[in-house]
Amino acid sequence: MKILLPIFFSIFLAELGDKTQLATLLFATNQSLSRLSVFVASSAALVLSSLLTILVNDQVARLVSPVTLQLVAGLGFIAIDLWMLVGLRA
């Protein structure tokens, strides 16, 4: 649990308000779809995308150091945030 909780909360907070959650919200508002179906499908999609990420990570980690991956990911998030901030002002 000591390892699982930080991972859980990091992913949970990262997913709040992102485009995946917004897409799920749109599907959930469709009266012709059951909320249970939307929940199951969106949960399965998140699990599958996480599995693919982990599998790809094994291959990438052999080629690129973890420090480089963290740096690239951090810079990517900063770039996206700046892009969003500039887009909001336009």
C-alpha cells in the first residue's frame, strides 16, 4: 500500500478534468446509454491505455534513462500548460 497510494492519487489527480474525463461526461449525458455501460467502457479504456503505456515503457526505458524521461515529460507538461495559457488569452 505504501507504493500504491502515491501512484493512485497521482493518476487520480492527473485524470481530473482532462479530456478523457470530459469525453466520459459527454457519453454519460447521453440518455440512450446506461451509466453503467459508460463506466465499464471508460474504465476498461483507461486500464488498457495504462497497460500499453507500461508495456511501451519497458522498451523505451532500455533506450532512454529515467532522468531523461522525467525531464522530457516535465517539459512536455510545461509546454502544454503554456500553450493553454496563451490560447486562453487569444
